[in-house]
Amino acid sequence: MKRIFASFIVTLVLNNLFASPQLPDYIIYKNDTLPTYNLLMEKYLQSRVDEEGRLFGLSFRTLIEGELGASLNCWRGYQAIYKIENDSIFVTAILPCYSFWDKSTNRTNYIKEIFGDKVKNNKVFIDWFTGTISFPLKSADNIMLRWDGVFEKIFLYETLVKIKKGKIIDIRNITNYVDLENGIDRVKRDSMSNKLFEWIKQYKWKKLDKYDCSEAYTIEVGKNGKISNVVMTDYQTEDLIEEYWDSKNEYNFCIRSIKRALSKLQFDIIKRKGKPIKENVYIEIFINEDGTIENWTE
């Protein structure tokens, strides 16, 4: 029983308006300059807010961007350049958005305005950061596996760096994909909904004369590559189910049928920073009166 919420549509539109793709920072490692989707500066900058609420007394969105204002693709108002040197990681530049590839000697670097006497030999030791970062390996056969649509990107081959208060405690190359012997390929995320639909279509549905399961579903592929959960995208709370479904039996029947249709699937495994991750796949189906099923996923 498909129903469309006006509020859901409005939320979707607003999210698309404000979730603009963001520019990465860059990291220098072994003479290569590579994009990195780890904002190491944020923790430090957020600790330095002046009485007017501006970061470290310097409003990037006005001062750095000038009359142009903030870029939709660089809401933080700057791009940072990091460098791994010996056993430590440093920040070497804080630049206005889009100026990274400007090689002129007049390129503005705000590192001294931000860090003051913490700057030593034109760089600052990142002693405030503890955690794990990654960046793509420079390899001809490397590919992007996933992108959140805004900032973070996951690559097939990456360099993983573990850091403790600015000191490198481990650095190694990793692969973020496990090609299982009987696993279904999931390198291209967009193809997954079609693969799920084929199994749903082949399933021996019952009671279609009684229940209408035409709906949008969110299907969770677990860390092990198997289907770990199925929910209706627009009806994920008891209140919504009770308000918009004719009966709880019908709702349960539809969820149970989708789970059974997909129960034997085994996908390959996707990782983030070397660790398996869950992934949601969205699919919408429409069941005709004659029992045929159409894929309405956009």
C-alpha cells in the first residue's frame, strides 16, 4: 500500500540542495601528492572559536573567499596540505579553496595566521590527532569503490596510516575488497539493486491476491556480505506502520517474503580503511494484478 509523504519529498529536496560534493585535502607521501578524505584540521580549529563564533578569529568564508563568499563545494572555506615525514605527520599549508594547484610564489598560505609560533620550518606537527587515516594508492588499476556523495571516498587500494598524537605507529597498504569464490560482484554499487530485484522476481510469491507488497525497501548487506536486514524505507517505526498499513499481518508478510527471497545471497565484501562495512541498498518494486513484478527503482 504505497503512500507518499509530502514531508519526505521536501526533506529529500533540501538534502540534495545542501549536500554538495566537497573538495578534499591533500597529503604528501613519498614525493606523491594525493587527495585525502580525512579532515585532520577540524579538531584543532573547532577548539579555537572567538566571541563571535568564528573559527580561530578568522572567518574563512569571508576572509579567504573574499567577495565571492563560501563555495558550495568547500563549505569549510579552506583546503589543507599535510605531509608525512619520517615518523610524524605535519600540516604545511592552509589554502583558500581551489588554490591548491596554483604554483605561483604569491599563493596565500594562512598557516602562520592560524598557528602562530607553532609553525616550525614552515610546518606544524599535528600533535592533536589520534586515529586512522587513509589515502588512495597511486596505481594504474586503482578504482573508487564507494562515495558518500559529499566527501568521503573509498578506493580499492589505499595506504592506511595509524597515528597517535601526530606520531606514525603503523603504515601499510590495504585492499578494501574481498572477492569471494561464490560471491556476487558489488564493485559497482548501482548494479546491486538490479541483482536484488532478479532474486525478488524469481521468488515464489504467495497470497498476492490478498496482500500488496508494492513498496520501497531498504536492504542491508552485512559486513559478511549476506543480507542482514530488510525494512520498508518509508515505514520504519511502529507508529507509521500502524497509521498507514491496513494490517500488521500484511506488513510482516511483505518483509518476511523479501527476506526469504534474498536469504541465500552472498555478496563480495566491501571494506572501509581495511575493515568490512555494512551497506544499504534501496529497491522499489511494483506487483501487478497478474503477479508479475516490475523494478521501479530509480
